[in-house]
Amino acid sequence: MTSPALFACDLRVQRGSRTVLEGFEIAAAVGGVYALTGPNGAGKSSALKALAGLLPCSGQLQAAGRPLHTLSPRERARVLAYVPQQSLLTSGISVRDVVLQGRYAHDAVWPHKHKHTGPVDHAMMQTDVLGLADRPWNQLSGGEQRRVLLARALATEAKVILLDEPTTSLDVAHALQLLLQLRELAQQGRCIIAVLHDLDQVQRYAEHSVLLHRGRTVAAGPTSEVITNENIRRVYGVELVPNAALGYRLAEPVP
């Protein structure tokens, strides 16, 4: 049996005297899109950062069949790529140089531009930012920056991509394109784990889901079994109303 690309069992995250995540489990495989969802303060981002090795935690955590803590930073970067909600980067370096940072895991020294042209250009094409290659990072809109951060993650060629609310700041078209792209990336051999607030997006684009509330897992498994009226009423205190919201789909190009 093939090992999960990312496996966690009984993860616990403590911040000071407060437990923000307890008993979290996931077995995420290549080829799948997994959503972490729940209300504000549920522990979604803490779970994602713990999976990425960015928050201290207790419990079992393995990537590519190895305990995460045994991987060097460069080895971990070749296995896991993390896309934050917002980057701390404020400088005016070019978009290409931001995406090039994703190649750090493959070079003993700072990545050489010409050596990594192929993977970097491919990542920028996938995220529709190739036309921004020479633009300064600090002159991009929030949505453009989100797509550049995804391109940087793809440039690592890591099998597991962790994304914290990836559609935030994106307009409707780019949000749909990104969610479809995440499905395509999974089909091409990636494992996608994303924090998603929008339950409609969870239902439409994630095959597997973990519903969190107050740091604990309420339900986990196939999305159709997790996003149910009973679970949503219990966690959010609201009723699901099928087809009540506006719906969108990408339009066919005009000839």
C-alpha cells in the first residue's frame, strides 16, 4: 500500500496556555484535493502551519513516509510547499525573482536565473503571471501577489502544496481559475491541502474535507459526508440552503 504524501495523527498545537488544535488527523494522498474548513478561530491556519512544519506541535507528522522533523529545510522544501495568506515580502524585487525563490530547494547556493528558466516560466504560465515577470513585487495588487506566491510554490516542484485561503483577494474569474487549477494539479500528481472558508468552493472542488470547530475535528472524510446540514448547523448555527447563492462558471472564449 502506498504511503500518504502527508500523514498526521493526533496533532496538538499549544500557544502559551491555550490549546488551538487538538487531535487533528489527516492522511492526504497524491491526486487528491483536501479542504480544511470551519468558522473563524476553528484552528484551520494553525493546522496548516503545523503540517508545513512552521508551528511546533506534538503527535505524529510524516511527509513522503518520513517524520517531518527528520528532514532538513532543503529536503522539506522539496516535499512541501506552503502558500501563506499574505507574504511578509515588501521589497521591489521582480516577480521572476520572487518565483525563483522556489528553486532554492534544488540549488546549493542562491538559484541561478538561467539554470531554472524552464520550471520558473512554467510555474508563471500556470498561474497567469508570466506577463508580470519584470514587474516589482511591491507594485502588484493583492490578487496578483496571491498568484505569484502560488507560482513560487509550484516552482519548487514539491508533491504537496499547502495553501492558506488561496482565493482571498482574487476576483471571481481568477478564483475559479485557481480552484480548477488546483484540481488539475492534483490530477497531474500533486497533493493539494487548502484552507477554504467558502463552503460552496469546498463542495465543488475538494474531494476530501476536515471540518474544524474550536480546535477540534467535527467531521473528516469525503466532502459529501462532511458538509452536511447536520454538521453545518452544529458548527455554524445556520441551515444549508441548496442553490441559494449566486453561482459562477468560467465562460467559453468568444470566437
